[in-house]
Amino acid sequence: MTENMTTTSVDAATGGPSAVLLLDRTRSVVDPQLRTTVASLPGSIRRIAAYHFGWEEADGSPAADGQGGKAIRPALVLAAARALGADPAPAVKAAAAVELAHNFTLLHDDIVDEDPTRRHRPTAWKVFGIPDALLAGDAMNALALRLLAEDPHPASVPAAARLAACVIELCAGQQADCAFEQRGPYEVSLDEVVAMATAKTGALLGCACALGALYAGADEEAVAALDAFGREAGLAFQLIDDLIGIWGDPGRTGKPAGADLVAHKKSLPVVAALASGTAAGEELAELYARPVLDADAVRAAADAVERAGGRDWAQGQAAERMARAVEQLSRAVPDLSAAGDLLALAEFVTRRTR
């Protein structure tokens, strides 16, 4: 399989191909591998996976859109290989494996968070039930590792080991996120929530970049630098995601307004607000002490987060983490003009609104 390297759009911030074009191009080369791999699942599990990816309706008929997620993580795999001067085509299976692992986490997250919608339609567990959605997620995780295990590329073995370690870290981050919900408003420190977000989100973006480096034949130092780049970009991604979880437009996100506040999430801007020592932070703590937040309370909580400085802090931190990401990237790719794709993708995830 060869990747179409033709570009027709340029990102103003990076001078390279636009992130939207990169994501479209990634889907065009990774989706066929994904579909073929998912088709190998047993029928009932395959149907759930195909629904979750957005390829099919619940009854198995083709979906009108037929397009899954944004493909940010597989795009990072291919972009990392390109940044190191390698042909990204041999890394397509690794890119598909990362996307399978990511969607395994989404299936489980939707169950844990009791989210009723994803990508503007009911989540898999709402359609097929919790047990079947849970098992479909487990199967996708196994499928990701099998895809790497069966790949004859010399990087596949260390890539599989790295992805497995990443999934364990992801699970630890998700468990911490859930545990924080049971703790009082002042019982979660900012350092704890940053560590949780790095594990929950940064780890997989770092792993995606590291896999691209492995498939490019990079040395350990370059692999570590690209992993660090992805982790810092991933933390910036999570900071923006947490802002969207409070102030996102339901028409764009497909989720109710203030969903994270309703769930009493100890997200990054929330914990920053709680730790601010301000009157608004105290107001937020009082609201979070309530077992249930109605619509008025959710609006009051969002306002308190903003007045306590949580929104500004998160936006500032996202910019700082991206600066650190670029610093890490320069260790592996001193001439950053060769890493335009990676920079465009990083810019995209920190400027998105949904």
C-alpha cells in the first residue's frame, strides 16, 4: 500500500499540509486496513464494532456518513515516520492498531461515564447493552495487538510491547479519573489530575508517535523524544477537551452542555479553580458537594470555574504544553520544517472546538 502524498492545502501556522487534509489522507489509507481487520471479528462483535466506528447502523445497514472518528492518532503514527524521513506506508498496520486501541478505550469510557451519545448518535452500550459493548471493546484491544503480532515488519514486536504498556497506563489513568469523582472537592491536587490526564490521554498520543518512529527505524533517543512530544501534545489536547466538556456547544460535540460538571468530574480546569483560593472556587466546591446538579447549578458551576481562573489557566497550560512538545520534537527532528505534518496535527488538536 502506498500513501497518496499529494497536498492541496497549507496550514497557515505550520507552513505544512493542513491538518484536515492530513486526517483525510490518513483515513484514505488506514480505513481499508481497519475495515479488513474488524471484519475478522466474530459476527455479533463485528456488528457492534462497525456501528461504533460509524460504518453501519444498528441494524447492520450501511451508515449514511460511513465515517468514523477524526483519525488523529493514526495520523500521528504516519506523520512521525515521515518526519524521520521514512516511507509511512509500512506503518499503516501500526496506525490501524493504535486506532483500534483508542476505540477500545472509547467503548469502555462511554460505559464508565454513562455517556448516552457519541458522534451525534447513541453510544454502542445504549444500543447493544453494556455486556456486549464491553466485550466488543475487549475484542478490539486484542485485535490491535494481534495486528502488530502478525506484522512481519521488524518494528512490530517492540511496537506491540509499547502499545500493551500504553494500554495498561491508559487503564490506570481512567481508574484514577473515576476515583477522583468519589473524593471531596478539595481532596484532589492539581499535580494528581495532571498525572491522571497524562496517563489517560497523553500516553496514547505519545505511543502513536513512538510507533511511527519505531517503524522509521529510529534510535531509542528519537523514539523517546517523539513519545514525549506526543505526551505533551496529548496533555494540551486533554486541557482543551476539558474546556469543551464544560463550555462545548452540544450541537457540535454531540453531548449535553456541561456534561463533565453534571458528572462531578475533577477535570483540569475544575481542579485549578478549586485550588485557586478564591471565593468563586469556594462556590464551586459547594456546588460540587451537591449529589445532583440541575441545569441552573451546572450554569453556576461553569461560571464559578471561569471566575476562579480555571478557564484561563487551562488555556495557558495548553499553550505551554505545546511549547514543551515542540521542544521535545526538536530533539528528534532538529530541522522542524521536516516535521510540518506533526506540528499541523498538534496545532489542530489544541485549537479544536469539539
